[in-house]
Amino acid sequence: MAEKGVKLDRESFSCSVCLNLLKDPVAIPCGHSYCMDCIKSFWDGEDQKGIYSCPQCRKTFISRLVLEKNIILAALVEQLKKTFTDHCYAGPEDVACDVCSGRKLKAIKSCLFCLASYCEKHLQPHYESPAFKKHQLVEPSKNLQQNICSRHDEVMKMFCRTDQKCICLVCVVDEHKGHDTVSAAAERTERQRELEVSRQEIQQRIQDREKDVKLLQQEVEAINHSADTTVEDSEKIFTQLIRLIQKRSSDVKQQIRSQQETEVRRVKELQEKLEQEITELKRRDAELKQLSHTEDHTQFLHNYPSLSALSESTHSSSINIHPLTHFEDVTAAVSELRDKLQDILTDRWTNISLAVTDPDVLLPQPEPKSRDDFLKYLCEITLDPNTAHTQLLLSEENRKVTRMDINQSYSYHPDRFTGWYQVLSRESLTGRRYWEVKMRGNVSVAVAYKNISRAGDGNESRFGMNKKSWSLDWNEDSYDFYYNGNDTSISGPRSSRVGVYLDHRAGVLSFYRVSGTMTLLHRVQTTFTQPLYAGVEINSDPGSVKFCSPV
């Protein structure tokens, strides 16, 4: 702000004829001020006309005025000169004038010919004298000495393309003799063209990136809108689901209470009938007892037929009671419903979370290189007993599978493989995932969609023989990759430890030989439409696969 204020004051106290600060300032009747010599010279040119005017407003005067120095204005101009000069002294970060003695002023230009920098005052000869006409003035520079050849102390006006450096004219005929040399100006012109091309590329890239940024901003807005809408919709759906479960709970409770009342009423009715029968039996027993004490034989025989005959009971002589078991079937049914609902929620949750668990939204991610990079995406894999063929034994907390000669004691489950010796993981795989397996025998390491067929020994249920699974077969002699029944032989050193890398969003599935380094065995580029599950097939007996932790 101080600098701007000084500049405005300087313009206010400048002569409109010479454009410099007023020297011996005079004021004419119209109010404008000039250097005394400037206005006299201007009016000298109007002597022949006999009419004198103001150079600025063109107001005319009949006679030539007698001019007197304006003392107050002159004092103000001198004060301004001092203030302006103080402001223009060179500081530590400024380029100082090479001509000023004592305290140096800021340089406003540097001369590439003189290799010197000048303040406004000392630069004037370059503007006024024809001798300096061909000198090249540039913005003030502290690096002018870099233009001097350190060997010959000459200005470096040439450029050696052979050595890619600036040189002087002596260098051209000396150590750079025979080299491809051109003038520095010619080389600058060539480099300037290259610079312009680079700038165009940069500007184009800037435009492209600005478009990308705009697209990303739109994507952010779309994501936020979609997330807000989905949260709102999900809350409504879960609220409906909770209400439905609450209603079903209320219905079950009402049915149990209704059945309870019915059963209790039936039992009580039976209890009352039995109590009435007991009362009747006690009465008959008393009559029979009385008859048995009758001394009159004739009277006894007369009454006996009517008292001795018992009517048949309308109720069973034995009633089976099962305490606390009347509604156990309902409890079992509700428990079964809970288990099925839990399975459904577990299975479907991966589909629900698929769109929000992967951070790689738009920008492609490079595939890891070192094993440490792969281990950043390491995931825990456990095998699902409900999918295991009956001759596969799961052990070590379901992280190891071994083929056996006899069937294991698995219960029936619709997800179980019945034809091939295969098993799938519990965990669904989305995003970027990595796991390692250690193998023995003839085995296959695979990934598959959950809806792969489980029944029978057809290709639709075997890993690698359909469009729902990808499989790497391994034995001690060879690697083979299978997809949709197509076999790809893989060369390379064998290893019993294989790493599997998955980038679900990018559609990348890679198999690596794990040793001291990571050796790529086979890489698939495709589009995955569902969550994947890790799979294993044991093709020989004995044979085993273990999902490993890092070592």
C-alpha cells in the first residue's frame, strides 16, 4: 500500500510535458503545473501564433504570462523526491544499481551487453544515447556473471550443441572447435519452439485435469446423493423388516396363547369329568361296602345285580404327561427360522456391501510388486464345511483341507459338492484381496461365484470348466490354468506355495509363485459380476491345501 501511495504522489507531481518530477515548478492560471523550462519551451513554439495555451486543458491566454517559481510546490516535490528515493534503495533481496555510489538504489533493468544493472537515473543513457541502441535490456538479474566465460572472460553468445552448454566466441575456435555450434539466440529460438510445444501440452493436460476434477466433483455429488437416498431407503426397508418380524412375533405369541387356552380348557374339562367319575365311583364303593355288610342273604342277593355291575369308563385308564414339551415344536420352528434368516443375511450381506467396501472408485490402482506390497491386502480365508465334499476333511480351524478315503460325518446340505472333491470359502471376496496357499499332491486353487452348480460330476460344477469359476491346477510337474474348459499351460519353476491376488473392481485375477520374490504365473483380465469365493479341489489321494498366514 505504501508503494502504491508513493506512485500516485509521484504521478500527481509530474510534468505532463517531460513526464518527470517537476523541476522549478510553476502554476498557470488554469491550475495546471509544469517545469518552468518545459512550459517556456512549449510557449516558445506558440510565439508566432500570439496565443498561448495550456498543454493539458488547452485553455488559451492572450498574452504570455510572466512565470514565477512556486515555492510551496517546489518544496513538496523535493520532499517527494526524498521519500521516493528512500523507498527505492536496494535491500538484501533486491538487485542493486551497479553505478550508484554509497547507498545503492534498486535496479529497474539489467543490460546483457554491459552485464550491469541500472536504477532509473543511470538507465537513462540507454534510452537517450544511440550508442546503446543495440543493447538488450531485461528484468533485473543477479546472475549476469553467469553470462561470462570463466575461461576467457568473454560474454557467452554461442551455444555448443555437442556439449549442450553456452560458450564464448573464443571457445568456438578453441576447445569446442569442430563441434556443432550456433548462436545463443538461434538455440534460444529452437528451444523456445520446444518450450511452446511443452506449454501447449501442459495447458492441454491442465484442461484435461480440470475436466477430470469437474467429473470427480460431479461423482462426489452423485455419490453423496446416492448414499443419502440409499440410507433413507434402507432405513425404510429395515424398518418394514423389523415391523414384519415384530408382527410375526406377535402372531406366534397370540397363536401360542390361543393354543394354550384351548389345551388348558380341554385338560380342565377332562379333569372335571375324571373328578365326577371319582365321586361316582366313591359313591358306588360306599353302596357296595354297605351291601357287603348286609346279613339278610335274601336281601343281599336281591340287590347285588344292580350294584355289582360297573359301567365302562369313557376315559383311558392311563394318561401320558410330558412336562414342558407341549410347544417345543414351535420353539424348534422359530429357531430354524432364525438360523435360515441368519444364513440369508450372511449370504446377502456381501451383495449389499459390495458397492461400499471398495475404495477404488475411479482411478486405476497399480498391481503390487513386492511380497510386502501384496501382504497389505492379505485376507483370512476359512473353508465352509457345508460346501465340502464328504471325502474332504477340514482341519486347523477350517484353514486346511485333506482328501480322505472314507466319508466324513457331514449332514446333508444343498450347498455341498457331490461329484467333485471341492470346497468353497465362507468369506466372499470383493475389493482388493490377497491370500497364499501351501499345496501337496495334485490340487487346484480356484475362485468361483457362489451360484456355481454343486450337484453331480458335470462340467457345470467343476472349477475352471465353466464361466463361473477360474482354476490353477498344480502338481509337482506342471501348472495349468482353466476357464470355461479352456486349458492354458504355464511354464516356470515349481513351488508348493502360491499367492492369489484379486482386484475385483478392476477385473484382475493373478497367480504368483511365492519364494524369495513374486513370480507371475498367470494373469486374468475380465469383468466380475458377482462376489467371488476362494475354492480348492483335491485331485489326488493323498492331497491337501492349507491357507497360510504370512511367515
